Amino acid sequence: MGGQTTFMSIGLIISAVIILSVFVKSRHFFRCLFLSSLSGIGSLFAVNVLSQMTGITLGINAITLSVSALGGIPSVIAMLAARYFMLT
């Protein structure tokens, strides 16, 4: 495992812990989780639809769907940034 992969893995774990702690502290855990998942998956599909204009695509597969469902819109933005910097 390379240094970049380790760094990204640690970042994902820390992000997941922070997101879950926020969901638990709000008294509506399942509603927050559902709305975050819905917005993340919706933004992933929106990125795919708008890929003709931007030129950056995110493949829809089990990993990207899981990450966008757990992290919501910020995780989709993070995946877009990672994809952009890997291309340049």
C-alpha cells in the first residue's frame, strides 16, 4: 500500500467517524442518515449527467455509491477533487 492510499484510507476513516458522531448526536439518526445518503447518491448521479460539460466523470459502482451514501455531498466533492488531481 502506497503512502497516498494510506493517507486517503485514514482520511476516510476519520470522516466516517465524524459523520456518524454528528448523526448520533442529532436526535434523528435515521432521518439524517437517510437524507445524507439520498443527497450523496443524487449528487453522484448529477455529476455523471454533467460529465459532458466538465469532462470529469465518476464511475457508478459499489465503492462510489457506498462512499457517497455514507458521506453525502462532501464525499462526492472529495472524490471529484481526487479524480481531478489524478488526471492533472
